Amino acid sequence: MPEVSRFFGIIIRMYFDEHLPPHFHAIYAGREVQIGIDPIQVLEGKLSRRAVSMVIEWAALHQRELMTNWERLRHNESAMQIEPLE
């Protein structure tokens, strides 16, 4: 479960053997949410409204990199680190 980014205590992970649709996981304060990459939307789980807002803002800035990582992981390649939200 590679960590691809971390910001404001939020951990962003993408898993090697995940199911469709393309998505990533955001973990914060003991909770987890799955976020779809295209379109960017909450698929499952729950975080605070503020945390979800930051994750969605970050995802919009890095949507292309997230899709690249999704494809890399599906082809058994390692994920690239993505710049955090500042």
C-alpha cells in the first residue's frame, strides 16, 4: 500500500491490487475515504468536511499524476510520489 503523498496529517495511498473505478484512499484521524480519480468524487467512507475539501482540492491539482500512478500500479510498477497540498 504505497503512500503517494501526505499533507496536513492526511495520508494518500494507492494499492497494488485495487478494483475499478480508478481511485485512491485518504486516511485522516483514524478514518478512511475512497476518492474516485475521474470524476473526482467520494466513493466510500467518511472524513471531516474540511479534510475531504482539502483532498478534493489536491486531487484536482494532481488528477493526471493520480491516473498515471493508477496505471503504473496496475502494471506492477511502483507509484510515484506526488507533491503535497501547501
